[in-house]
Amino acid sequence: KFSETNRPKILVSNPTVPQVAFDLLEEYCIVTKAEDDTREDILAKVKGVDAIFWATHLKLDKEILEAAGPQMKTVGTMSAGYDHIDVEELKKRGIKLANTPEVLNPAVADIAVLLTLAASRRLHEGRLALENGQWSPKWDARGMLGQDIIGSTVGIVGLGGIGQAIVQRLKAFNVGQFIYTGHREKEEGKKLGAKFVSLDTLIKESDIVIVSCPLTSETKHMFNAELFSKMKKTSVFVNISRGAIVDQEALVKALKEGQIFAAGLDVMTPEPLPPTDELLKLPNAVILPHLGSATKQTRDAMAQLTATNILRGIGDEEMFTPVYE
Ligand code: DGY
């Protein structure tokens, strides 16, 4: 529906976006891509575009919107999370926003399971023992004992699409009970056999706590020293959401002092984490560099959905996954 003589202009903020998105957008639009994942490059190229394909953890804020100009009315972010986007500023300017929920649920839930198992069974500590020649020739029936998943109580903080996919996967491990917390009890929770509880109950009763809620002003630093002190000493803490939900200093202290057993983190503060960071020195912390959605199929699906949302947005059709109406 776009005219040949007046093709919409799109900025793709990152050159590493899967080709499927460029193929789709280039069929209908004039596409410019930032060559480099930096604000400077994006600011230099954003002027005059009709839409922005946001594929970066950089902040999309007033400065970028001002630089784009008042004709810019559509943003698609290639992510489920949109805490890096100034939603209020977009709304104020009548700009549409779409994200990529659902398509990444399986991949992110897989990473949550991976971290749960790895942290419970001391994967990092075991590897360090091997590297440091500490694997004793005498078999130690009491050495390197981990925590069982079977029979455990798993607490999910935020039973959205990803939280539900995590429960579905962990059911195969014969978990004792699933509990969850959030704003309200959910129909999906009933279907999965998960019980709705308060955050306080979840913290005290869970053997495994998995954070899968979005980062908002409400959840920022929700996991603080007080919460860690209430958790079981044998508990495992997993975060696949956003690092800022956790007071990381308090987490490091809890791991060092044995207030909790172990942690598995796909997200942290800052990202990238400096190689000298305290977290990386802890044998009981399994840490990944934010790989949740990092599979070929998932990234292709996210790119395709973002491009489609943008085309629909600038064509005044309903976007498939708008963040707000
Ligand atoms: C998401 O989609 O929000 C992932 O964390 C990737 O940024």
C-alpha cells in the first residue's frame, strides 16, 4: 500500500539484525542501518525517518525522538522487554510501539531451566575444581552435593508467557509444587497447577526462585538484602529477566555468606559485566551473557515480527503485538 515514489524511511538501529527483517523492510521502504551499536551513530542517522527498528539495549529516549523529528510515528523493538524505552515520551508524541513477546518464550524458558539445573548441581564450582586440579582421587560420598529438583518447591516471580513456559518444562522434573506471585491470580496458573501466593510466602517457601517478571519502577531492586535473608539457605535463585530487579551487592553478599545456596543469572548489572566483577569470582554463581533469546530461529522470529509490526504501523494497520493501544 506504500507508493513507489514516496517510500517510507526506516532506521534499523543495529546492523546485526537478521537478514529476514531487512528483506521484508527493503521490499517496501528505504532502509538505513546504523553501522554500529552506539547512540552517536543512531543520532546521526535517525533524522527524517518514519519508523525506527530498535535492536539494542541503548535507551530510546527524548533525545533520539527529537533527533528523528515529528514525522516519526512507529517504533518496533526487537525484544520482549521495553524497560529501555521511554514509553511515556512515545505516548505523549502519539508514537506507536510494538515489542516481540511470545516468540522468545521457549528459548528463554530453556535458559531458565539450564540455569536452574546448573546452579542446583554446582556446575561452575565443579568445572573450577577440575581446572584447579582439585578433583580428589579419593571418592568423596559427601562432596559437591547439590540440590534436588524432584520434590522441590519452585517459586515463579511473574507468571507471564515465559514463566508459564518455565513451569511446563520443569514439570518433567517431578517438582513437588509450583507457586507464583505477581499482581493477581491467573487462570493459566490454575491450568498449570501452580498456586498463587504473596511474595513473602514465595521467598520463604521456595527451594528454587525464578524471576521472570518485567523490570518496572515496582520491581526495581525488589530482590534486596531483606528478601535474600528470608530465603532458605539451600535455595537457588535464578534470574532471566533484568539485572536491575536485583540489588546485586546484596545478592553477592548472600552468595558469599551462604544465605542462599547458589544463583543462575542470564541478566545482571551492568551488561556487559566487567570481567573483574565480584560475581564472576563466586563458585556458586552460574552466569551467562544474556543469551535468553539467542537461538537462530528465535532471533529470526523476533526480527520478522518487529519488521511486520513496523510495516503495519506505518501502513496504519493494527500491529500484531502493540505494547499499548
Ligand atoms: C528481551 O527480549 O527482552 C530479551 O531480554 C532480549 O533483550
